Amino acid sequence: MGNNVAQIPSESRIVRIVSYIWLAVCVCLPVVFSIEQYREFKSPLIINLEHYQQVPAGKESFKVENINKIETSLYNINGWAYFSGKEAKTFNTLVVLYEQRDSKGLAFKTKMSLRPDVTAAAGDGKNYDASGFRVTVPTRFVKNKKTKIALLVQSGKNQKIIFTNQIVEGGGDR
């Protein structure tokens, strides 16, 4: 008669399987974190500021709330921006760093942050919850100069630039 007893893996086989799983996790996590860090700190896009329509003065809906230097090599910049009357669910905002008399700027992709407070403050019945943005910028892009901030707001095919007149002051550290 045949033996129908199920094979139970030995303790050494279980330990080996768990070790392989642990090794795979230890190898994969740094790779995932490296990819995420690359996405966060990759080089900015170089754009020509003159190629974008400027939002007319007084028609802007934006605020750069914080420009904080963290550690010695990074700035955190956050705020909100939207087109009045157009719901913010389709918006994409880039933070653009530029020099006063330069027609080119460095555009950094931002991460969206939810801002129900902006919707409430607007009071026009539109949803601007997705109008928030945040970005981390390496200080090497603002070294030894007063760099201005613009916001490139994109909604579908509509792209407009807002010149904020706010300055990120670069330091001399490297």
C-alpha cells in the first residue's frame, strides 16, 4: 500500500526558506528607497520662462507658504496654487527657480498635498483640495545667489506661469 502521509519540511529547510525571504527583502528595500530618492532628487527640467503665458497680476490664486532650509543641503518648499473656477483635481504644479534677468528656469516636479482649507477659503463651490504642493530642492541649485520662485501650473493643455516675487537665498556651504 502507498504512503499518503504529507511531507513536512524539515526545520533546516524552513530556516533556509526564511533566510532567502529575508535576503530578498534586505536587497529589495534599498533598491525601492533608492528609486524613490532618485524620483525626489533627480535633476530639474530646464525651461524657457518666455514660452508660458503669465497669469495676469491680481488673477493669481497661489501662496508659497514655507521655504525652509533643512540640514545643509536641502530646501523644503510648499504651498498651493490653482486656476480660479477650475477644480484642482487635474492640476500639476512645478516649482521653478530662476534668476531675475534670466529667461531660463529650473523646474522641479512637486508632490501634491491635500488642502481642504484652500477649498473652504475660496468659497466658490469648486474643489481645490488637490491644489497643495511640496518639493525638496537640493541647495546646489540656489548656491551663492538670490533665486526667485515661479510656479508653473498645468491643467490639461492649459499651462500658465505665476511669478511669486519670493526669494530663496542660497548659502555658501557646499
